[in-house]
Amino acid sequence: MSEPIVVCKQLSKQYGDKKALSGISLSVPAGKIVGVLGPNGCGKSTLFRTITGLVQPDQGEIRVLGQTPGWRTNKDIAYLPDRARWYPFHTTLKAFEWGQSFLPGFDMAAARSFAEFMDIELDMRISGMSRGQEARVMLILCMARKVPLIILDEPFAGIDVISREAIISGIIDYLEEREQSILISTHDIQEVEGLFDYTIMMNKGQAIWTGDTEDLRAEYGSLHHVFRTLYKKEGIR
Ligand SMILES: Nc1ncnc2c1ncn2[C@@H]1O[C@H](COP(=O)(O)OP(=O)(O)OP(=O)(O)O)[C@@H](O)[C@H]1O
């Protein structure tokens, strides 16, 4: 098996008196779809921003794709931040052309087939799109990149449950032929249960459980049940 894609050791980040990351340690295996789960404010986005080098940790160590995060690693990462928005006056096609010009590894043919599959018209302007349609365009801009690591922060927010299921099964099929690693944060555990090979459960800036999702299910039952059991034990702030 190849090297872990992300390794954190005792990583901490504080904003004023708020601890966003509180000595988190984890090792993310390569080639998996990894769910990063946890309640609001537990540090998921801060962890992703640290992995992409946008946030410098106060303490601890982090290695991404075997290196310190920064411009060298970022060409190999497709990152969808939370609350990402696109230029309102661009059409889908214009967004994809922008992707082809500026995003390393962007595959126009893959983007077009994702758009067809997700029911997104290429000539539609972003300003005329619903929240769920815009979320799909943002998702496609990341998923269509042939890079070793894709990071999606709440990618399904705004996408209805029925479409979400279809999108998730499309993503699973697509990824079966690829050797990419994906980190996905979400609150909607029930709707995305089947997606994750590996799970990181976070609370209060720490990882309270990490491992193969199968093992987690074997230990606790469904992810929904896990969520309730683990967080009850930990106590959510
Ligand atoms: N730039 C910032 N300035 C001040 N506080 C911040 C900043 N970024 C994050 N925080 C705080 O750090 C904590 C962790 O935030 P973070 O956004 O990482 O959590 P999250 O798990 O992604 O939350 P959510 O699920 O609500 O998106 C929160 O208490 C948040 O208020």
C-alpha cells in the first residue's frame, strides 16, 4: 500500500480563545473515499484549510502527499471550500473553460459528462441557477480534475436528497476506475453513508475515531447510530 496521503501530528490552531484544532493526530490512507464527520464548529474546515496550506498551524506537524502543504502540493489537490460561489455572469461552459486554462489536471471531457449526468446545461448562466445547480457546477470543477487528492467541504449542501443519491452513486462509479483519494466533510451522514471507505469522526478539534467504515459499522452499527453513540460519550459542546 502507498504512503498515507495526509499525516497530522498533534496539530493545533487557535483563533483568539477558540481552539479550532486541538492537537489532532491522524493518518489518512491513499486511494480511499474518506468522510470527515462531526458537528458544527468541530474543526473540519480548519483541517481542510491546513491541508491546503491556507491556514498555518500554531503547533504540530502536517505532511500532505509527503510534503509540507504549499504551492508544490496544491497543484495536486482539487479543493472545494465551504460556501464556494462561482462568477454569476459566467455560463457552465465558461466555468469549465476557465478550469481547463487554470486548474492543473482539469479534464474537459470528464466535466462535460459530469454535467450531462448531473443535469446541468452548458449554456446556463450561474446567476440563473438554483443553489443546488450551482453546487453541482462547483462539485464538477473539482471532480473533473485528474489529481491525486480531492477535498470537498460540504459539497452536497443545497443539493436535494434524491439528486444527492444519484450524484453519489455516479461519483462512486467514476472513482472505481481512478486512483484518487477524496476527503469529504458532511453533516448529512444518513444520506452519504454508502460513500465512505474510511471515516474520521471529529469533535472539539480532535479526531475521536478514525478507521475503515466497515470496522466502524461492525463496532457500532450504522453511521447514524455511531454518530449518536460517539458524540453522546464525548459530549458535544
Ligand atoms: N477565521 C476564523 N476566525 C475566527 N474563528 C474561526 C475562524 N475559522 C474557524 N474559526 C472557529 O474555529 C472553530 C472551528 O471552525 P471550522 O469552520 O473549522 O468548523 P467546522 O467543523 O468546519 O464547522 P461547520 O460544520 O459549521 O462548517 C469554530 O469555533 C469557528 O468559529
